[in-house]
Amino acid sequence: MSGLRPITVITGASAGIGVALAHVFARHGRELALVARREDRLNALADAIAAKGKRRPLVIVDDLNVAGAAQRIGKALAAAGAEPQFMVNNAGFGLVGLATERDRDEQLAMIDLNMRALTELSLAFVDSLARHRGGLLNVGSVAGFLPGPGSAVYYASKAYVLSFTEALHSELKARGVRVSVLCPGPVPTEFAARAGVTKERKPGLLTLSAEAVAEAGYRGLMSGQRTVIPGFANKLLTLAVRVVPRRLLLKAVDSRQSRRRSAQQT
């Protein structure tokens, strides 16, 4: 044993699903380390959790787009006498628009966060996850099951998260490490505004709250579920993807994204 106490690390903990995940893990008695760039939001979340009688989470201010995040987070945890028992990779963002028209550097930054940083953090702490019989939760999307014209790089990045995490589920099972990929549909958070969507339609059948998604993610991880898809409609969608011809899926996604872009212009 290392002598370091077990802790749950949650990235992207300053908003949306990350905040909801923090509350769920804290409610179940897990000590937390919250990671994001916005220190004021992290401190507000840490205070809110402490106000409920839980141990105040450790706040780690870090930009995961800067290489070496795992080493920096590891040092911050060790300095506090802790190491990961659960690693929750929630940080990420999306972009709506044609790949040929969106800023190339911004799309590459999305790849760097959604894929490279997630991979680095998924692999960096496997020994401590195994030592504490913990697990890894990577936040993907139902978009990972679909082709994504109109949001091509984002959909592709989530397809990577899905494939990579499902493979790790098999690779790490023998070490007693639970690995799950959480694949929500639309969630009403600031994610859409960051993606470039300023006018969104009313919530549809696929939409769930961040709190419902977080609860499903926690339960799925603790039960050792490989792929967690919150909501009956989202489950049906991912099943339909397996039988609907790819050309029809491409046409359907393209049509939806085209309507979305048109709505932003009116």
C-alpha cells in the first residue's frame, strides 16, 4: 500500500455534468479532487459540498490542454496525501459547424482535450485505481455511435472515447478496475453555447438533466457496466444505429445539423 488516502478526481468540474457528478460522488461518501480552469467556480462547488457536511474537496486549477496534466495533478494529490481511487474524465467540449469552415486550431484543441488529455489521465493512475479497487469513468456521448456531418470532429472524438474506454474495460478487468463510458444525449448545460449554438430548440425525448446523467454514470460505474446510456430514448437510438444503413444516418444527422445552423442565422 502507498499510504496515500483514496480520492475521486473529476475533471471539467466547473459546470454542467461535472458539477452534477461531483455532488453524486460526494453524496455517496467519496472524497473529491475537482479539476478545471475556473478557480472561482471550483471553490464555489467545493464550498457547496462542504456545506452539506462532506469533506471539502481539493481544488486543482489546471488547463488540461497543456501537456503534462497527469503529472501536475498527481503532484497536487500527493502533496495533499492522496491518490486516485476513481478517475472521472468529464472535461471536453464540442463544436457545431462544417469542419472546413470552423477554425482549424480550435478543432485541434478539441481533439487535444477530448482525446489526448482523456487518454493521458485514463492511463496515468491505473496502479492506484487497482490498489484501491476503484475505477475509471470517461464521459462520451451518444454522438460517438453516429457519423457527424456538421459536427464532424466532435462526433469523431466521442467515437474514440467510446472505443478506447470499452477496450480498457476489458484490459483492466483482471486488475479489478471498473471502467465505464458514460454516453448521454443532449443535456441542457452551457455545453451548447461553447459549441457555438446560441439558439436551441425545446428539449426533446433524448434530453436529460445533468443530475439524471450523473446518477446513471455513478450507478453504472459502481456496478461495473461497460457502456452507460442514460434514458430509454437514447438507448433506442444507439440500438437503431446498428440496423439503419449508414447513408441514412449520415443524411439524418446532416439534416439536423443544417437546421441547427440555419436557426443560428435567423
